[in-house]
Amino acid sequence: MKHYYHMFVFVVLCLCLSSGVAFADGMILPMHEERIIFMPPSRPAENFTVPLSVNKHHVKIRINNLAASTDVDQTFFNHENRTIEGLYIFPLPVNASISGFSMDVEGKMTTGELMDADKARKIYEDIVRQMRDPGLLEYMGHGVFKTRIYPIEGRSEKNVKIAYQEALKMEGGLVRYVYPLDIDKYTKEDMKNVAIEALVKSDLPISSVYSPTHKISIHRKNEREVVVGFEAEKHFPDKDFVLYYAVSSKDVSLTAINHRPDPSEDGTFMLMLAPALKGQQEKTPNIDVALVMDTSGSMAGKKITQARKALEFCIKSLSDDSNFILINFSTEAEAYKGGLTKMNADTREGALNYIKNLDAAGGTNISESLELAVGALNKSESKNSRFIVFVTDGKPTAGLTDADEIIKLMSRKNTEGIRLFSFGIGDDLNATLIDSLAEENSGVSDYVSEDEDLEIKTSALFSKLTHPVLTDVSLQFHNVEVSQIYPRKVGDVFKGSNILILGRYSKPGAARITLSGRLRDEVVKLDFETDFPAREGENAFVAKIWATRKIGFLLEQIRKNGADDELKNEIITLAKRYGILTPYTSYLVLEDNDKFGPNLRQTMIPGDMPSASFDEEKSKFSVQRLESLSDGADAVGASREMNTLKAAAAPQSFSPARARPGSNVVTRGIQAPVSKEAGGKTFYFIDEKWIDSSVKAEKPEITIKAWSAAYFDLCNKYPQLAKMLSVGDKVIVIFKNKVIEISPDRGEEKSIDM
């Protein structure tokens, strides 16, 4: 779905021409009356203090059945010791309307001018041309609201408020809203006191709420009303705030978001799977669960105290008539009441008293504890969902001590589809064992450092496990060819959860997806109709999340089977194309000798780093430790990283957010190169140019002079290309199967045909 988004650009026009041109939370331009006078801008030094900063940025969004209103309250601070004049420019989405604009000039309203897209285009072109900065190219084709702001007194604040309305679109039950916060091209400072609140109301039940850009809080007032929030004392504005929500009247909703900018390549899809809120406020459902806690000697002190609190939370959270077994293990495994026990007031009180007396001593008998847990759950005659929550801080030292044997034991004994969720505490662990136990038994693994709170993590997990909505989930796709789906196994759906499933598709068109599972003890099959488009230029984040998850999967294969050239090459290709550079892929990218895209070596290794130091860094970050280490801090760190990639729910940026081209600051160690994303592509800053990650060894076929008639003609004709060119004034990009170079010094100036 296309949604023309918006942003504000606060253009400050200095009355005094003697000062230099700089970039703040907008652009500084000298000006005379209505005529903008160009002075060549220069990138600010690293210690530059911007003349305007944002001291407050509050946004209130109200969405009522696709009618969205946005109120923005901003406070700017002028660092200069003199009064300056400003030009406020606000690119508007199509069909949006301004309902209010005010600033603190003796309480008086200030009038502005609202122009349609055709008239607005010239304003954007003039600023781009005269500033020699292409940052506004992405707004070509938008309307614009503009007004002068005067005075902005020296060393003082200026409060500006604006309100606008727009009509959102719904496609396949999915709605997308975008608020502009991607203004990092014009600022080097954090915005202060940032708060975004969105109240969403719908006549249909709201099933999924998701942001691929910001970590949001979600408060469901009822099934048709949701409040979403984001707050930060300091926030660097490097991406827009994007919010998706889906509506559905079914017990479970399945909504698709697609990305396929090039019809000659496979597309990428993301399915949002979520239970409806209706019925979730009923009493806590019954489950069968084994709580397996390590009480070996290494758990003494803070860890055993947290473990007791975590177990107490779990016992208190279980519904009456659930079945549980509470197992603690050290050199031997023991269980409260010896086996599976029905929860009631007496057994709850007894279990809580049992937990208070747990102490830390002895070895670590993992195999006996798991065998006891599986045996008890296998004997249950209920139809409840069955789970094991397993927590340990050490390697097996009693019973079976070989990790492979423990994994095989679980494979033999787990005959009833029991899910196992494993937690590792600290670094003295066998990370391969922790991961494999969860992976082989349809659960997930997680790690808690010595400084983290075990109680918080286990409590969060258990809160979900006590509210299963849909279990034994599987998907079948009809009339569409799909592949490379992650996660490989669809997990259970819990109350308040939102499962993301990503994959690739090669055959576009109308499709039917059949979801099978067990819903409240009944086997159900639900059909969902959706569309996999032949071309979809929006939603580029979907491809990056998919690539991130696939890299996590490939790293898991390396851990299990060892690295080979095919796996390495696939990681390199994905890492370069989508800008996914982690400590575990950096080394591979460095050693590929430019076979798979731009040569990143020069941008990742400081020029004055001695070769010995580089070898040490290279060894430290080598992905080979995934296949050679199973124990210790490095192995745990690798598992944490691998699991984070496998479960990625949003694009993750590994480049230095504030690195500027031309910076003289030397950073030690292997660094991710400066990169930007625009128009669905990743660009790397190499040799003073922004290079499309898809470019390999090809020479440019067309060179176009920046700011020329040919340049703006292409921007107007191809809005997607304009977004790509907004990264800078020197660009090499593949567009319409041609390698195009943009140069401010040379190239075609007259309009050309592509």
C-alpha cells in the first residue's frame, strides 16, 4: 500500500550573510526578501554545534476509521547570539489538509501558504539546486505548506505547532501510518524530549499492531481501541515513525505486507499472525508445565534469590486445575510431590513453601532433570498444552555430560510434542546445548547475563505460556510459489503476541493461505485471501528483516555442520546487499575480495591500523568460532547474536548512525561502513561516492550532471529514483537495469531517455 508520507523541514534563513552555511534541524540559507541567494554549503566539523536544536518534539495522532489527525508541538532553540528569520516548510501527503498553525509570537496566529504538488515541486527543486543538497528530492510530487517565522531571538526558544488531517488507506485489512522523523541529513544533534502517542479506533476489532521502526508500547483499551506510545529523553532522528495495524473479525488474523520493487526478482512477504483480543480476557487457561531450575553450587548468592522469585511468579500465575511439576536439580534431580500435580490452593501454598527452602549446592545433572520433566508430562491425560521451562547456569557435570547424548535423550523421550524453552545464565555454559534443546523441541532459547534480572525474563516468558491461544500451527500456501520461510517452524500463538513470518515468493497473484492449528482445544482450519503483487516499491524493511533472519539461519547451519564456501558466500551477498553487518559477518565480508559488491575493506579498517592488529581483530570477529566453540563467553555471545538475527522483528542498523562522509575521526577496530537506505536500496559511502550495494564491477553506462535539466527531469519522471538520489550529490546506482552515475562535475545535462 502506498502512503505519501510527510515531514517538516525547518529552514532557517540568516539575516547576516557573514556567517557560514551549516546543517541543523533543517538548513541554513542566506536570503534576501523572496529570493534565496546561494552560498556553497560545507559539511560541519565533528565538534560543530548546530545553531538550532530541538528541545521538545511532541506528536499526538488520532486515527478513527482511517481518518487521521496529527498534532505536532515543537520547541526549537537558537544557539546564536542574534535574531534570525526562518522559513518553515512542511511537505504534505496527498489529500492532506492543514487545520492549524501557530507559534509563540505574542499569542498571534501566523498565516501560511498551502500549495499543491505541481507548485511545490519548484520550491523543492530550487532548494535542492541552490543548496547543492539533494535531501529534499524524496518529497518531489508532494504538496507543501510554507510560512516565514520571525523573529527567532538569539539564545532563546521558539515554539511551533502544526496540525493536519489525512485519509489513510486500507488494503487487505492492513492500515499504514507514517510520521516523519527521518531528518538526520539536517542535524547532528539528538532531539530532546521526544514523545509520540497514537490513539487508534476502529469499528472492526484491531488484531495486530506493529512498528518496524521504533520500540513502541501497546495498551489495548478494548478490542477496538489501542493506544501506542514512544518516548525518549534523547532521540537521533534517522528514520520515520511507521505504524501498521490490522483489523479482523476472525479469532486469528493473518495479514500480509509485501515488497517486490523489481518484477524480474523474487518478492518478499511478511505475514503478521495474531489472535483477536475478543475472548482473551477470559480466565487463565489450563496448561501442563514442568518448571526445571538449576540449584547447583554456582547458583549461590544473587542468582538463587532471583530463581526463587521467578519460580514463585510462575506458581502464582498458574490457573487452578493446571498441572505442574516443580523440579530442582544439582548433582541429582528432585521434584515437589515427586510428579505432575494438579494446581489448587493447597498445592500452590505447598509449592511456594518448597521454593523458599531451595538452596544452591552440588553439581549439574541436566539429563536427569529433563528426563524427569518429560516423563511426568508424557503421563498427563489432559488435553492441555505442554511446556518445559528449563533454566541453568552451567555445563553438565553429573549424569550424561555429553551434549549430543542429552539432545538424543530428549529426542527419544519427547513423544507428546512438548515445547521446551531454555534459559542460560552467565557465560559458563554450553551454548550449543542450550540452543539445540530449544530448537529440537519447538521452543526458543534465551540468555541472561550476570547483571540482568532472571526474574524479569522468566516472568515475561511465563506470562505468555500461561495464555496459549493457538498451538500446533502450520501454514499452507495456495496459488503462489513461496520459499525460504523464516522461522522454519511456526511457533505457538499466545495472548497479546504478534508472530512475524517472512519468506520469498516467485509467482505473484491472488493467493489463499490456510492456517491450521488447535484453538481452545479444537482443531481449526482458517483460510485467508491475500495478494502477492508483481510490483510493490514500498515496505523495503520487509526484505531487510527477511535477510537478517536468513543470515541467522545460515549461522545456525554453520554452528551445526561447519562452514563451507556456499554458506559463506550467501552470508556475504545478503550482508552487503541489505547492509547487515554484524561481528559475525564482518570478517566474511572483509575476506571476499570484492566478489559480491562494493569493496568494504577500506571503509571497515582504519588506514593506520597495523597488520598485526588487523589480524587480531579479524580472528576475534571470525565466524569460525561458531563452529569451533560451544562453551564460554564467546560461544554465549555468538548464540545471543545468532538468536537475535533469527528472531529479528525490525530492520537493524549496524552502521555508525552519526558518521559523516569526510570525517577525520579515526576509530579503532573493525567498523561497519557508513551506509544509508533510500528507495529500497542500501548505499555505502566509498571513495567519496554513495554506491548502490547491488553494483559489482560494472562501469557506469550513463553519467548525469547533478542539478542539470536531465537530473531534475529524471527525478520528476521516476519518483523512486529521486528517493535513491536523495542520499547525496555523488551517487552510483542501478536503475532500470542500467548503472547510472550522478556527478556534480560532469555528465549529461539535457533530458535523456532511459
